[in-house]
Amino acid sequence: MAKGRSVANEVDRGLGVMADFFHVDIEDGSVAEALRLTGDELQHIHLADSNLQVPSTGYIEFLDVVRTVNSLNYQGYFVVDSLPVKPDCKNLIRDSIALMKQVEPTVTLQEKIDNEMRIQVGG
């Protein structure tokens, strides 16, 4: 992902970076850290877990990923990327959307709790 950011900066013609989570996991290790390094050059996300299936069926930490994406103020799309499609396309999409709908409020709640703890400790 760092190479992608470097190329996007060098070309400087509206070129951005696409994060394909399956490949980022293999090539860069931590998906969340790779996203942080990409920063505002991130323009597109292929959503899959380490096994190329529905998020949370492999080992990618989707809570960390969503926290990072939120911190980058990412406004692009998440595209479900799965091969082979198991058990079928409708279930894959339904399950992916359901997982992301669970992760997003969890991250928001954790951030709220963290902020309140900081206020209490500092205040």
C-alpha cells in the first residue's frame, strides 16, 4: 500500500489507492496499519477477510479496520470481494452487510467509552 501511495503522489493526476484486503493482508500484514499509511490517497476498498470470504470468517481485525477507515474520513465504497462465492451471492452480500452493520456501532461505542475515560482520567 505504501508503494501505491508513492505512485499516486508521483503521478499527481487524481490517481488514488485501492485497498484489496485479501492482498493487503498477504503483502503488508496489518490491514489497519496499511490503511493508515495510505491516508487520504485511499479511494476504493475491496472488502474480504483473509480467506477471501465474508468479513469476520478469517482473522483480519475488522474493528481495527473500521476505526482506521473512520479516522481517515473515508467516503468511498466497500465492494464485497469473495472467491469462490460461498454459499451463494445473496447470502455472501447479506452476511457482509450484516457484519459491517454490527462492527460500525461497536466501534462508535468503543470510541465514546474511550473518550469518556480520557475525560475522567484527565479531568
